[in-house]
Amino acid sequence: MSEYGEGIIRRLPGTCELQKPDNPGRRVLDITVGEWLDNHDIDKLFEGIFLQSADGDYLDLHGRDQNCFRQLDESDDDYRLRLGYTCLGHLTLDYLVDVFKLKVYVNISDYDPTSNKLTSDNPYIHGSDGVMIETTTAIKNILKNKFVFGSEIVWLTP
């Protein structure tokens, strides 16, 4: 008899038919649920329930539920971060910096395109100053296809 199967049966009322050793239902419970629980890492299963502690295949299941699949060679930490932002559904500067690894600069009114110098690496937008985002052309195209940006962004691409 499996350890977990025996534990489940012990918790049943004494009058339950599953308490009888010759009951076929007892055997089914033992060789299905009991064996499965005996052969699986229950702590890992419980950790996998929550996005913050899930890893590996459990993290992939969270992504499948959100229709957001792991990218090639994406680490668990990067994937978990991207899934968290996908759940939020908000486009923020933190999202752009953390997920797409962009460099964001502010205060474009002081930007002189001939100097090749950026004015600030402060990620907070003040008023209608807007932002400058430094990235590759490929990432810029991905973002423009994914999000609608206004005129407050100046794209700095090599």
C-alpha cells in the first residue's frame, strides 16, 4: 500500500467501505492517487502553483494559461518577469526597461541631436517632457508592432 494512499484511507470514517482491505475501491485509490502522490515532489508542486515561486515546467504552464510562451533560451527569472507584466497588461517605463532591456532618457526639450549626448538617464517623466528610448531597430520595430506610442517618444537607434 502506498504511504499517501494509506494516509487518505486512515482519515476516512471507520464505517466507510474503503476501510475494508478487500474493497476494490480501496485498491483503485491506492494505485492511482496514492502512488501518484508518493512519486511526486509535493513541495515542488505547491511551489509551482504560484507564479512567484514556479520554475521550469510549472512556469511554462503559467505561461500557457496566459497564452504567453517562453522565448528561446529565456531564463526562468526573465520569463517570470515577462509573465508578470503580461498579466498586468500595462505599458510602463519599468516594463520597457525590465522586459526589453531598453535605455530610457527624459527631458527631450534639452536634446541636441547634433551633439550625440543624452540629457538624463532618469526614468521618470515630468509633465510633457517626453522620453527618448535607445534601442536597436529590431526591438523598436517589435515594440511599434506591439504597442501604440504617441509623439512623446524619440527613438534613438544606431
